[in-house]
Amino acid sequence: MITYQRWPFMPTNTQTPEQQQQWWQDCFVSTPEVTRFAQAEASAVLVGGAGSGKSTAVAALQYKLDEPTLLIQYLPHHWPGGNRPWVPGGSHLSQILAAAATEVVRLLSDKAKLYTAVTELDTRLEFLNWLVEKHLGRRTLARLYQRLRHLTPAPSFPDASIDLYSTVIGEADTWNLLDELIDLIQALGYPQTLLVLDLNEAEAEAHLNDLRKLLGWLDLFEYPEFAIRAAIPESAARQLNLLQSDNGRLPVIRLQNNEAVIEQVVGQHMKVATQGACNSLKGLAETAVLQRAQTEIKSLYAAESIAGWLQWAETLLMLSAQQNPSDDLETAVYHFYQRHIPLRLETARNGVWRGPQFVSLDQQPYELLKKLFDLRGQPNPGILQEVAGSPGNLNTLVSRLRKEIEPINGKNLYLQNRRDRGYWLENFLL
């Protein structure tokens, strides 16, 4: 029996500061592609398949910065076509300015003395007031000045709005806006600003048009002081023809993790998790189990995957710690899916994400699954029968749905039922 700690396999944002430090020291492996992405002079796009380590590369970019850099997280739900744009109806530039304004307000609220650098130029102060009021509202600007009231002399809240830029669509306005934004952020002590994007497969598919417009906006890439670092799935890169083109302004870096890299990453995680007792999957499971693991990973991720092998490593360590036989193929596969591969409903098209894999559904099974998600794991036979039309139709629909979403024949991982309760969903994310 091998005892282990699960935290090395968990996202770094769930770890304690001490665990994070140890993870970066003992678990992280920096490949040449990750280094190029982190040390790019200006904008760069990192492309990789599901589970290839894109998000880890973005985290490394933030964790290992050598000089003061303002990081602006540009989340897709804030994009022009997202469900929560900063500026409804606005372009990418409007949303980016709003995101930048949010960071500037945070900086000045946390370090009020930085305001002195803003006031060194009247034009810089005017731009700050315009930036915050135009994109976050006059009340946000008022709250900022309220937080700055203890400065000596106390800053005066502007009496009237100044509309410096009535449009953000003209080329001249774009250049001037970015120039003024860079000047303001540099005055606050940050020589460079990075607009950070990290999209998974579902996000990239749902926001493909916005992503195309953003990466096609070449004016933005003229500024090494204000650059984009984007991590996007290979499927989206292919649709955008990024892998076939190189315009010189936006380097595209492709993650290519070979067997040696995967083995090194998995081994280091296992070594930390077991305090040195185990550092290889080959010493933990029979060949048949590892071959089945490879089959499941390729089915889910469409390629060899660092994430997939880490998930299998944690699963096999768990089985060993509980003294379950790790050479039982079906048991190992069941626990792999149960622990690491939840369902996520796709609302933009009829289907569901099984971990990184999209499963397309016909209309009726999709409507039933959607209702099961709405019930959040609680059985409700009456509501489900309303969707199906009758108990017989419900059973038929459930059977069709199981054939599509359940990965193991004869075992119910997601869609559960009991005669006295009815049907309900387990192992899902909202």
C-alpha cells in the first residue's frame, strides 16, 4: 500500500502558499515552448490540445515574471459576444479598456500614493478620469476619489464629464487610446501590460468569432508595452488558420509534449505526492492497465495528454492507498472517469462535454439531459415525464442518452436511477 497526498494533482489555486511553492519547485517542468511563451518580447499565442499544459504555461507566465508587469485577465464572458460584456455593444477595444480601468482602480485603491504620478501630467489625469467614468461609470470614479481623500492635498473630484474620445473605432483613436493607456500604466510603475487569455475547448468554440476578430486586430500587436499572451486549443487554431500563417507580429507557439516530457511530469508529481516512495506508473500498475489508460486518454483527449496521465496517476495512487487492486481494469477505468471526467452541458449547441470531449446529442436526449442539469442532481419523475411525454418514452430516452454519454458499458457513472426515486444526474458541473 502506498499513501499519498492529492494536492499536487489539484489546480494551484486550490493549494496553500506552501504547497504552491513546492509545486513550482518540484512538479513544474518548463519545456522550450513554455519558455518561449513566457519570455516573448511582445504578443504570442500558445497552441495545444486538450490537457497539453496550456493553462499551466499561463500560470507560469504569471508566477515567474522577472519585472513588474500588469496582468489583465481578459475572460471571454466579458468579450463583445459574451454574456457579460463590460461595455454592451462595444468592440474589443472598449472591453479591453474597461478591463484595464478595473485594474487601474484596484491599483490606486490599494496604493493611493501612486496617484501622485498620475497628477504629474494634466493630460494623464484627464485620461484616468475619462477611462474610469466612460467604462465603469461615474459612481465608480466617485468611489475611487473617496478612497483617495486622505491624500495631501486631497484630490478634487471632477465636476463634469470630459468625453476625450467619442469613438473607439477609428484608427487614429485606437493608436491614441493605447498610447495614453500605456503611459498611464507605466506611470503607475508597470513598464509592460499583458492581456492574458486562456481558453478551453468549450470557450474557444463558443467565442470563435470574437477570437478571430481579436487575433486579427493587428494594430494591437504594434505595442511591446501592451501585448497579448493567448493560450488557445489546437482545434480553434486550425479553424482560424493560425498554424498555417505567420504574420510576424503574432508568433504562434505549438505545444508538443513527447513521451519523455509526459513521463517526467507524471513522475515528479508522483514523487511529491508520495514523498519519494513512488515516481513511476510502471511500478504502480500492470501493463494491461497502462495500455487501457492510454486508450482512454487518446479517446478523450484525441492525443497523448499530460492532464490525462496525471489524472490516471492520481486514480491509481488512490486505488493503491485504499488497497484496491490496481490491476482490475474496469475498476480503474470507473474511478478514473468518476474522479476526473465530469459532464458539462453545452448550451450553444445540442451536446455535452465529457471532460475535454464534446458529445453531440439529438434534440430529445439533449432536452432530457438539460432538464436533468436543471434539477441539479435531484430526482423528479414528474418533471422528467413532462419532457418525455410518458413513462415508457422516458425510459426509451434515458436508454438513448446513456448510450451517448456513459463511457463504460453496463455501468452508470452519470445518469443514475432507483425504482423508488427515479432518474438523477451525478458527476456533473454547472
